[in-house]
Amino acid sequence: MKRAFIVILHAFLLVIAVHAQEPLNVVATTTIIADVAQNVGGDLVEVTSLVPTNTDIHAFQPVPQDVALVAQADVLLVNGAGLEAFLGDLVENAAGVTPTVVSNGIDVLAFGDDDGDSVGVLGEDADCTAADHAEDDQAEADHDEHDHGSCDPHFWTNPQNVAIWAGNIADALAAADPDHAETYQANAAAYQEQLSALDEEITALLADIPEAQRLIVTNHEFLGYFADHYDFQIVGTVIPSLSTLVEPSPQDVADLIATIQDTGVKAIFVEASDPGRLAEAIAGDVGEVEIVSLYSDALSEPDEPAGTYLDYLRYDAEAIAQAVGD
């Protein structure tokens, strides 16, 4: 009888030990957030991204399986600032899941503001609601009025912002798994060192580009934080919006062509997740303007050039340097 009790106790303790080793179920809205979370969580987490690789987040539509993913999550990580327009219904249908906004604490830039003026700190005084960006997607006739002053949610093109992500993610994982809080914090610190090293690498890569050549035209407004951090100027966008879903007017296109001709911009930077057909047409009209593909809202597949965030930003920086620095 005593032996049977010991066997049962041993089996019970073994079940507890196995359960304790189960990784946290972490769901992130984007592959970029998911990659940062994996670096912070290591073997203690299992991370899933709602938006797949090589996907335009602005056009993403969740499927019923995504509701189940969110409902089963121990931790839900979101960018915030209205980027995830699809998220409301998912969270509403998955009661008990409170999103962690990884961008809280980041100094938010206003869309379309070439001076890099801040509209506040996310989570404190910056008003970046999903409603702001719903208006962006309506393609109002007067582009000078719409979008101006709204928040730019593309924080990740500045690695210093991603370092803030890492700290916020470590805090969220520690709250869900206090026993490993020190590990999460140590992992975040190690990853922040990698981000700092990459920042220095990119700064050195771009250092010799003359000011007159630090001019950027993009498919849509996704490089604002990169431009602000590395001293570039975005002089125009094919789609005059924070979202890829807006259709530019004929006047928008004409104005952009005139801007490219006046400034001598060498390249239009389009996104790997978007065909960029209108950009190609504009480049054809202008002549001697290169179309350069960058990664924007999502990572590539692991065996492609932007399989991690570090590879993603390095790839984009090198492509920009080659296009504008020649």
C-alpha cells in the first residue's frame, strides 16, 4: 500500500513538473513583434503571429481560427496606435484576453510632418485611436486636411523603439510567468544590446550620404521613424496615407511626379508585400527613377533576406543606402 502511494505521488509530481515546463502561449499581431517576443522569451514561450510573413497588415482580414488563437493566448502583444484595425472583434470574441501594447512609452510622430514633431508619448498623452486611422482609409478628397496630425504607428523602423518593445514584452511575460521574470529581463537586455549594435552599424553605413541625397519617396508612409532617426526626408508617397488601402487621386499622382522631378529623387521605395504597380507607372513617366523593394509591415520567410527583425532592418538600410548613395 505504501509503495502504491509512493508511485502515485511520483506520478502526480511528474505531471506537475511537465505542466510547469509548458511554454507560455504568446500571440503577437505581427511577425516583427513575434520575433522580438521570441528573443525575449526564448525557450519559455511559444509565439504565434496573427498576420503571416510577407503580408500587408493594412489589408489583413482575420479568419475564424484567429479567434481561437487569441482566446487561448496567455499573452497578447499588439503594436497599438491604431495599426491593428482588425483587432477589435477578435478581442471582443475572446473574453479574458487583455492586449499588451508593446509600443507604450514610444515618442509618437505625426503623419506627414517632415519636421519629426511628436504628438506625445504612446500610453500617456498621445491620442492614437483606431478611429483616427479609420478616417485615413476613407480616401477623402482633401489630402491636405485628412491624415495631417494623426499618429504614425510604424514604430519599428527605428531600432531604439524596438528596444522599448523588448522591455515592455519582458514586463508582460514576467507578469504572466513571475517565476522566470529575471530570465525575461536578462533576455531583453541582451537583445537590446544587439539592437544598439545594429543601430550603430546602420548609422555608419549611412554616414557618407550627402544631405542633398537623403530624400525618400515611398509607396505609402511607413518609413517615418527611420527617416527621423537617420536624418532622411520623406518628400512624397505614392499613396498619401498611413494605410495602403487609400487610392491616390490624379492630382496626388501629378504632384508626386512634379516633386520627384524637382528634387531629383533617385528611387521609389515600394514594399515586398505590395506589387507597387502605380509606383512603376510613375517611375516610367519620370524616367531614370529606380523601383526598390523593401520589407515594411512583416518579416519574410526564415530562408529569405528578412527572416528576423535584425535582418529586416539591415536589409532595408542597405537597400536604401545603395539606392540613394550612388
